[in-house]
Amino acid sequence: MTNTPAPGDERFAIAIKTFQAFEPLVAAELRRLGFTDPAEDTRLVTVSGTLEDVYRLNYMMRTALRILIPVRKFIVHSPDDLYRKIKKTDWTPWLSADSTFAIDPHISSGLFRHPHFASLRMKDAIADQFTERVNRRPDVDPGSPDVRFDLHIDAGNRVTGSLDSSGTSLNQRGYRVSGGEAPLNEVLAAGLLERAGYTGRETLYVPMCGSGTLAIEAAMMTTGAPARLLNPQFGFMKWKDFNPDLWKQVKARCDSSMHAAYAPIMASDLKAAAADECRRNLVRAGMSDHVAVRTEDFFDLKPTGESGMVILNPPYGERMPLAEIQSFYRRIGDQLKRHWAGHTAWLISSNLEALKHIGLKPSAKFKLLNGSLPCLYQQFELFRGDRKSRLQASGSEADSTP
């Protein structure tokens, strides 16, 4: 099966690559952007769209890692079979002999000893096709190619060869002066906000803010700023059919949707160096007017209003003794119970044992990865009074009686 992107209003398949467990978040974001047909797969969501949509999705999407265009799908039976079928595909709509290209392999098939062996067979097939046609071959440039392809072969030996319209991973927003000790991936931060149901209309607190990724992503969300506002460079700009006029129109429309923030965002960190770094990154992002940054310990922090949302990414305790990290998490729970009633708290951690010491029952929990670390992302509804009194006041306890 061949899927060929075309200029104008012709529609073709577009695949949005994301993190594991982020597929529903991507689908929801796509619906907000006007797509009615998102289909979820593993780390991938597919829609139909136009070349204009490819430009727009790269510029706007917060929960996407890459925007791919599947070019060819087939079943493969051996490495040589992959070579033959790739070689039969016409690659000249995107490549010339003067182009450079690279291949990103994602291989689960037992037919290939190593992912790079599969990418080598694809590279040879493309290069040999050009040699036979024009007696010249395009060069491979893994670092900064003119055209980047994505090669996916699943455990059932199903092959998808895709054109990568993004070029670099879309988490590279361009606002980070430096990354701090362990910065959150920008797409992960956006996904945490999406999963928490952040709308921008509630006061948001980001204690332990580090370099400020969560606060900056929240500010960009609430102001409608395109995700790649500061880094509008994409792989599709090197394509043979790149339409600079269409890109300017898309960018102008997206930029015109920006607006003032709806509600305050407050970031804080115990370390003055981290708070200063957060401020620098906010200035670079153009979001310093929308986030108030303080140097303050979370255990001294108090909310300014009766309700809001607090999102915590505390230390996971890799360098802390077990008793110390458990005590630290217990203090987090105590602080939330005593001072944050009326608010909703979310907390992400890979330390599942320490999470048990929060002392609060999560109202929701989600599994996800922070880099290679399996994490739990938990929601805590912080009510006033004890649970029994709340249930009696709402009539819930009577309703649950047999």
C-alpha cells in the first residue's frame, strides 16, 4: 500500500508519534484542532489530512514527538525481501541524487539481528535504486539530513516506511537555556498537564519547579502559543515540494490565536539556582509575564486562594536513603492535607514505595514513562474535613447502604 502526500487539498494518512500511554491525549488534542477521525495505535495516532495539516500539526501540537507520513506498508519475510520491496517503491518524489537522507529504525521483528541492520537494507535499496536510474546515489547524513525516513517493523513482520515531516523531535521547543539536573521532556510535561485536565482557567502551582518546563508548557497552553513558536524549523522545509507561501499562511494563522493568560501560574523551588534558571527559560519562551517564580520551600508554601491545581514532580530518591525519601514523601502528604484543602494535587514519581507514604488515597492513577523510568502519576482530591463527614453531607453514605 502506498500513501503519497500531495499539494493542495488532497488528503492522505498522517501518523502522530508519541509516548506510550499518551495516545488518548494525542487523540483529544487532535479533536481540539479540528480532526474528527483520530485512530489510536501503540505510541501512534493516525488521522487523514492535507499538506497544510502537516505544517500546522508540526507547529502546534504539544503531545506529539514526530509527525510521520506513511509512504509504504507491506509484510516482509526476510531481510532480502525488505530490500526488494523498498527498492520497488519510488523515492524520487522526496529524494534526489543530490539529497542527503537518514533512517530511524524501530524494529520488533525477529527477522533482524539489530535495528540498524534493517535500516542498512533500506538505505542500500534506496541508494541502489538511484544508482540504477541516474548512476548517482544520495548520501546518508544521520545528523542533519535533507530527508528523514522512519522504518517500523512490528513483531508480525508488518513494515511501515514513513516520511518524517518533523526532522527533529518536536519536544525541542527552543526555550531551554539549560536543562538543570533532570529536566522533564517538554512533551511529557505537556502530557502531564493534559492528563490533569488543566484548562488554564484555574490557578496552577508548580512547586519543585526545577528549570521550569511544566510552568512554561502551562503558560504556552493557556496563552494558545504554538508549541514550536521559538523553534519553527522542520524537516518538511527541505522537501522538494515545500511550499513557503503555504507555510507562512499557516504560521500567521496559528500565531494570531495567541491571547492573554486566563489565570495565574505560580512556580517555586527551594533552590535559588533552579528558580533563577526557571526565570531565564521563561524569558526565552516569552512567558515571563504569565508565571510568577519564587524561591521557596514547598513545605513553607501556602495557596493564595480557595481552589486550584498543584502539580508536583518531586525527587525520586535515587541518591537518598530509603528512610529519608519515605519521610520526604510523608511530609508532602501532610503538607497537602493541612494547607491545600479545596485544591486538586497531581504527583509523578518512579518511587512506588515512597508513594505509599503520601498518606492520601489517590482518586486516579496512571502509568507512564519518564525517560526509561516507569512512573505513577497520581491525582489527590484535597477536601475540607474528614471523609465520613463529607459523605454524610452529600448523602453518599446513605446511598451506599444496602
